[in-house]
Amino acid sequence: MSYDTLRRFILESTNVRGEWVSLEAAWQALLERHEYPPVVRDLLGQALAAVALLSATIKFDGSLILQVTGNGPLNLLVVQANGRGNVRGLARWQSEVPASGLAAQFGDGRMVMTIDPGEGRDRYQGIVPLEGDTLAQALEGYFSRSEQLPTRLWLAADGRRAAGLLLQSLPGEQRDPDAFNRAVVLAETLKPDELLDLPVETVLHRLYHEEDVRLYEGTPVSFRCSCSRERVADMLRNLGYAEVRGVLEDEGVVEVHCEFCNAGYRFDTVDAEQLFAAGESPPGTRTRH
């Protein structure tokens, strides 16, 4: 079975397309960096699978960010995928998270979907209330509210893997008007364990053996964080010399910690001076010859 792979498929002679993803090494790489309670872990895995599926619809080398926030026990869930198949994510919680029900888990929450095309182009952001009992239902509600293509998702995750299945009805003349509803009804029979454990070929055969299914070659998905020392240096330059110098005077060193991958970056006085050396002379400094 091919894990850490995104596979596209279509039901021939219909307007139904689908995506399937199964994450194992990428999921484990994320879990190695943070320890989560099982309920939080599984929700994060479902979100990671979802953003990998949704990123397949991006036609540029940008990124898609899914963020869920609330005032409940689980107050933040954020995952990101880009057009190169890289994914990352994290969650924050403040007390025991109930096993089910988004309202109980997140409280009064909202869902934010951000598409960043990169290269200085404008971002697109959609914000909707968090509704539904499951993350899949909340995402389906987002597509319904934003008047996108009819979309259904099935998501599953545990300590081993995270997986997902997406179905969409494409625009255009409907050669088989009942095809999407038929595909959804059949997909509803799929159990979480089957989604996690079975190869996509077996899943599609079980669900759509009476349909003509075209399955495309897979694209790899991997965990990769976009943080780097250079990016942190740029952030410190944007803060300005005075603020960075103030931290150095108080703490002796500037430490920046990436919450996504747990990487740490340290800048001492010499590092800080080098950061600003290419620009104008820092305020309050004098050059002695």
C-alpha cells in the first residue's frame, strides 16, 4: 500500500471527481514533535488529511491554511498544505477535550480558510461559523456557504495514520444527474478503519465496482516546515533594532521557537549586530576610528 500519497480519481461519463489521501510517515513526523491527547491528536490528523485533499484543487504553487479557533477546551487547530505536497500543523488545548461534538470541543468557534497564492499576490480568506458535529461536516458547511462545488468529505485518524476521501460534483452539463448523490450514498458505507487501512484501489473497488473509475498516478505528501533561520532573521529585522536590542539586554539572547516543528533559533549580540549591519547604522551607535 502506498502511504503518504494523494490520488485523484474520476467516475467516467459523470461530473464526479474525487481525491484520496493516506498519511503515515508525514503524520508520524508531526506527532514526533508534539504530544497530544488522543482526541486532540485525531482531530489534528483529520484536519491534516483534509487540507491535503483540498490543496489538490489549488492550481498554483501556493498554500492553503485551515484554521479552527474557539473558546472551548480545544482553542486552536491550524494546518497547512502547499502545492508541492508539504503539510504541517499544530493544535492547542487548555483542558480535557470531549470525545465528540465540535461545539463541546471548540465552544463558540469559527473556521477560517486561507488561500495564499504566493509571489506577492493577494490572499483569499473565507470565514464561517463552526457548525456540524464533525470536522468533515464543518468543512462541507464551509463549501455550502461559500457557494463552491458540491463537496463531501470522509476523514479518519488515529495514532498510526491519517486518511481522507473527498468527492466533488464538477460544473458543466450533467451527463448523469444522479451520479454525485449515488457516489455519496456509496461512500457513506465506508468505515473509518477501512479508510485508514485499505489501499485506494480496494476502497474504490468496494464502493464503485459498478462504475467505470479512472485512478490517476499518485503525488507524494510529506511533513515539512517552512521555518528557517533566514526567515526568523527577516522577522527580527522587521521588529527593528531597538526591540531586538531590548530583548538582548533583558535576556542575553533572542530565542525563537517554531510551534509547528519544535525547531529553536538563537541569536546572540553578535548575531543581532550582523542582522542590522547591512542597513543603516542602528540608532544610538557611534563609529570610532
